[in-house]
Amino acid sequence: MPGRDGARLTPLGLRVVDFIVDGLRKGGAEQERVAGALFGLGAYGGEVLVRRAGAAWVDLDVGQRPCFGQEVGVRMPDGRVWNPLGRVLNRFMEGAPEDSLQTFYLALHGRTRRTAA
């Protein structure tokens, strides 16, 4: 369990999340049976973005919820909203390498929004 300072919430831990999700998938777990674990793993991924990359948890509006399939997401410092909870679910459902939480973090961390000149 992470300490109050989030010392154990690290980007390296996202590799472990990917490994766990892949193990659940390959082990034939039913989504309904592991839904709580998947939610927790997605929340861990979101909290890494919050504590290590300057994101903030946000309630998604009624227009965003159908798109994201969740009620919450994270807003990055560049203003974009992302869905780590859905990313974990996609990894579980599809097993696609592009749904890696570690890769997700690395692609988003430090990213800034481009403005028109």
C-alpha cells in the first residue's frame, strides 16, 4: 500500500500493472469477476499521472462519459483529458501492446499542448 506521500506510486509500477492485467487475461479470468481489481489498477495508473506528471482527477461531463465509458478521468497539465481506467480495461479485453499503462504514461508525461502561431 502506498504511503501518504505516494512514494510507491511510480511510473515503473505501471509495468507491473501491465504484467498483472496480462496475467489476468491469459489466465482466462472473467471480466465481471475481476472488475474491482481492474478498476483499482486503472486508479493506480491515474494516480501515478496525478502525483508524478501533474495531472488532476476530474469528473467527466455527460458528453464525455459515453466516449470514455467512465465517470472520472485525469486532466493533464496540457488540458487534455485521458482515461487510465479504460486503458486497463482495454488491455484486459484486447491484450494490445498499445494499451500498456507504462507506454501511456511515457507518451503523456511532459507533453504540452501546441498553440497556433
